[in-house]
Amino acid sequence: MTRLIIGIPSKGRLQENTAEFFAGAGLKIVQPGGDRNYRGAIKGLDSVEIAFLSASEIARELAAGSIHFGITGLDLVHESIATPDKLVHVVTPLGFGPADVVVAVPKAWIDVETMADLGDVASDFRNRHGRRLRVATKYVTLTRAFFARHGIADYWIVESAGATEGAPAAGSAELIVDITTTGSTLEANALKILADGVILKSQAHLVASLKADWSGEALSAARTILDRVAAEETARGSRLVRAHVPDTRGAIKDVLPMGAELIYGLPVEGGVLSLLCPRDLVPDCSQALIAHGATAVSVEKPDYIFRSTNRLYDPLAAKVNG
Ligand SMILES: Nc1ncnc2c1ncn2[C@@H]1O[C@H](COP(=O)(O)OP(=O)(O)OP(=O)(O)O)[C@@H](O)[C@H]1O
Ligand SMILES: O=P(O)(O)OC[C@H]1O[C@H](OP(=O)(O)OP(=O)(O)O)[C@H](O)[C@@H]1O
Ligand SMILES: [Mg+2]
């Protein structure tokens, strides 16, 4: 009886949005042991267990296979997992926690705008000072891979535990690699991002472990959860549009290319058309139906659209079964 274990951020900037994300999918997270108990559950889903962890722990536990699903930043997935392709499967981006991992140098370095410029400075620096440029960061893996891709080898990493942006002014490094959202911390420290210095555009993702034990109830619980998540995502972006259209064929010819879908298949000629329509296209779609003889068009906001195929679950199942 393997239960499905989901790691969710117990603190920090991803915590609140994560709770909202589950609530949106109709999944209520409960903490029976109270705030200080780091295990929880999802109401009504007995085969699921919640592990409250920090965002960075979630990335590590996914790699180790001690949790099945986790919500964490893509930056942490790529930083703390050496071979993400082998160990995890990225299920879907979640639309919150945006942040870029960037290479930033002092604004005073007016001749340095690109990674190529930085490469030149790095060689010069070594010749002139007899030591290498120092890069302060906690993104050691991402930094090494990115600098190697740009052919830069003359540098030294100074591992930073926090307040990385302060390192150049403090004299403990020449430049930094760190995460930024609004840019205000970089600005406050007189640093600028190199033009081609964005290493990774991160946001929170739902990530699955390929190392976890997917036997027992784990996979079917995953399906239950991903069905709801996908059903809610599809519903959020769409509207149900219904109308009695005398010229059914003509109407279909117009609305399908717009991106509308015959959600219950073809109606009989002259019958009621049921369309699933991208939210933004509802006015155009309704116009077209009226042009083909509808006297009224009703538009409803669906809560969920469940489908026999699931674009989130199917690729995961293929990987863990294969
Ligand atoms: N402005 C931001 N600055 C830093 N991280 C951000 C920002 N916006 C979103 N994030 C995301 O949040 C993650 C960090 O979250 P948080 O600091 O809560 O967790 P943590 O680093 O695991 O905790 P701790 O720093 O206590 O170890 C980042 O890795 C990134 O994915
Ligand atoms: O571009 P901005 O919007 O200014 O945000 C980026 C800053 O926020 C984070 O620091 P945090 O407050 O999490 O402190 P920490 O580095 O000690 O975790 C991050 O490490 C940057 O320093
Ligand atoms: Mg932090």
C-alpha cells in the first residue's frame, strides 16, 4: 500500500500560492497535527500524504525519491539535481514564483555588457592580478555549466549563503550569480545583468520523482490529483458556448478555425451546438453563431473539464511504467 507523498513548501515565498493552487483544483490540504506538524493530508484522499518541507529540500527529496510529487522552483530543480532528466519529470509550470537566475556585474564595469566581454575581463584579470575573478553564488552547478557553455574558465566560485548581492561591495567577490524578480536588490547594490546573462527563467513547477516507488496506490492517486488539476486548468481558460444554430455546418466551419472545440462531438444538423471556446474568443465565436442563424448564445464558465486523456498524467505514467 504505497501512498502518494507530495512535498509542499511549508514556508517562504512559494507557500501561500501553493495552497491556493491546490484549493483551485478542489483539493483541500489539512494539517491534523497543527501548524508544527510537518505531515498533512488532502481531505477525502486517503492514499495521499503531504510532507511540508522547504523549497530546496523538496528538490533534493524528489531526486532521492522519498516524495512522489513536489512543488518547487525550477531553479532549485536544476541547481540541486545533477541529472534532472533521469531523476525527475516536470509535470507543469504553475504560474507563480517567477524569478530569473542571472549573471550580474558592478554597473561601474562600463565595458562589460555580455558574457563574451566577461570572458575577456576574466583572462585580463588573471594576467594582471595573478588570481582569478571571484563569482559569489549559491547556484554553483548552474554557474559552472553556464560559464563553461560560454567558454569562460578563468573564475573562482565563492559559495554564498545569503546576501549574495553584497559580495562585490564587500570585496569578497567581483561579480555574482543570483536569483532576481523585481531587480530591486541588484539595483540597490549597483549591479547590472549581462545582456546574455540570464541562466534560467524560473517559476514554481509541479515536479514528479522518477526515483519514487510508484507501485500500490501511488499512481492512481497521482491520476486523481492530475485529473483535477488538468480539469481545472482547462476550465479556467475556456467557456462553454451553446446555441441552436440552423446552419450547423456553416457555423462549425467558421468557429473551429478560431480555436473552438465541439466538446460533445457533432450535433445533428440544425441541433444545439456545444462548444468549448478559449475565453478570449467568446465574443467572436458568438458573433459567428449569430451570423449563421442563432437567435441566442449562452456562455457559461465551467468549473472543471475532465477528459478521457490527460495531458499531465499520461506522459508521467509512460515514464514511470516504462
Ligand atoms: N524574488 C525571489 N527571490 C528568491 N527566490 C524566489 C523569488 N521569487 C520566487 N522565488 C523562488 O523561491 C525559491 C526560494 O524559496 P525560499 O527562499 O522560500 O526557499 P528556500 O531557499 O528553500 O529556503 P531557505 O532559503 O530558507 O533555505 C527560489 O529558489 C525560487 O524558485
Ligand atoms: O529581484 P528582487 O525582487 O529584489 O528579489 C531577489 C532577492 O530576493 C531573494 O533574497 P531573499 O529575500 O530570499 O533572501 P535570501 O537570499 O537570504 O534567501 C534573492 O536571493 C535575492 O536576493
Ligand atoms: Mg531564500
